[in-house]
Amino acid sequence: MSELVTCSGLTRWFGQTKALDNVDLTLTSGKIIGLLGPNGSGKTTLIKILNGLLRPTSGTALVDGMEPGPESKAIISYLPDRGYFPDWMRVGDMMDLFEDFYGDFDRAKAEDMCRALGLKSESSIKTLSKGTREKMQLMLVMSRKAKLYLLDEPIAGVDPAAREFIMQTILTNYNEDGTVLISTHLISDIEQVLDEAVFLQQGKIILHEAVDSIRERTGESVDALFREMFRAQL
């Protein structure tokens, strides 16, 4: 499988705080990968660097052989950890925006998912519940045929039924030739879909291994191992 993400000595400082500490990481195509760690471990910083929203203090990050920038953003579908659409927009406006910006956006798929959510094009964002807004934003992200999906805490702050819907949406709609990187500390909800797990602690990668290998080697689930390793930080 081809290398899709390559980080070498990746370091990022915020003032006196080192958010990422000499990260070496290689991710290949065709995987669903969990970026796992407690709050403050550097997950969002890494995702933002890969998406070109932050620059490294030192080291390199490459996506499909490119430094993060306009060309790499064309192959990345990014779900931030908070909503970013203004309340005055309608659902149809958002689909129009994605269709204008991204050549790989599948409008028909987006409309099908809207119907599954019971959303109408003329629905205003300000009338939607928090959970529905998050589902809608995920729907837009997963309607692209991207090479890399960067999903930052897609199941945080939603109820268990919504989490199940979100995970099913990811599983049934991502480009299977691409890779999904899911940041979360809620391991039990996503473990069943993961091919690989990357554990981050205080900006350092302390484990990167296939999920099946972790279970075979330790005799534990990824969630159980995570709880043991990060018990004091949870």
C-alpha cells in the first residue's frame, strides 16, 4: 500500500508548551485509523497541521508527497471539532458551497443522506439541534471522494444513538481507496471499525499498531489497553 501521510520529527510549540514532540508517523491508504489520546495529547494539533491550518515549528509533514497547502487540501476532507457554518445558512446553501469548492463532492450522495436525516434543502441551520448540525456537517465531509478524511472528535458530545449513526455514516460512505483518521478518546465506540490505532501522549506517539495485533499481543481490547495506559489522565 502507498504511503499517504508521512511525518518526520514533527514538532509544534505553542509558547512554552510543546504540543507535538518529534513525531514520526507513516499512514498508508485504505485504512481506518484511530488517533487516540486523552484531551491535550496533541491530536487536534496533528490534524490541523496535516490540513494546513497550522505550520510545524520543526520537522515535516507530507500528505500524498505534498506539504500541506492548497494542493493537498483538494484531496483532504476535514471535519473540525466544532461547527463552523453561520446560522443564517440553509442546508442547500452548504451543499452548494461544497459543490463549488470541491470537485470530488457527490451532490447526489449528500442529498440521499439529507433525506435519511429528514433534512430539507430549505432548512435553516439555526433551527437544527446540536446533534443534527454535527450529523449534517459529517454528511458533507463524507460526501467527498477524498484520499484522506480527517475527523476530529466526530462523536464527542453526542448521545449513544447519534454516535452509532455517525459511525455507520463513516463506514458506508468513505472512499475505500482512501484513509480515515479519526481523533477521539472514546475508544469503545469506534474500536470495532478500526484497522490501526495510534496512541498519543503529551505530544509523543507511544504506540502505532494494527488493532488485531494489539488484541493478539495483549489479550485485551484497544479500549482496555487505552484505559490502563492513560488511567491517570482520563
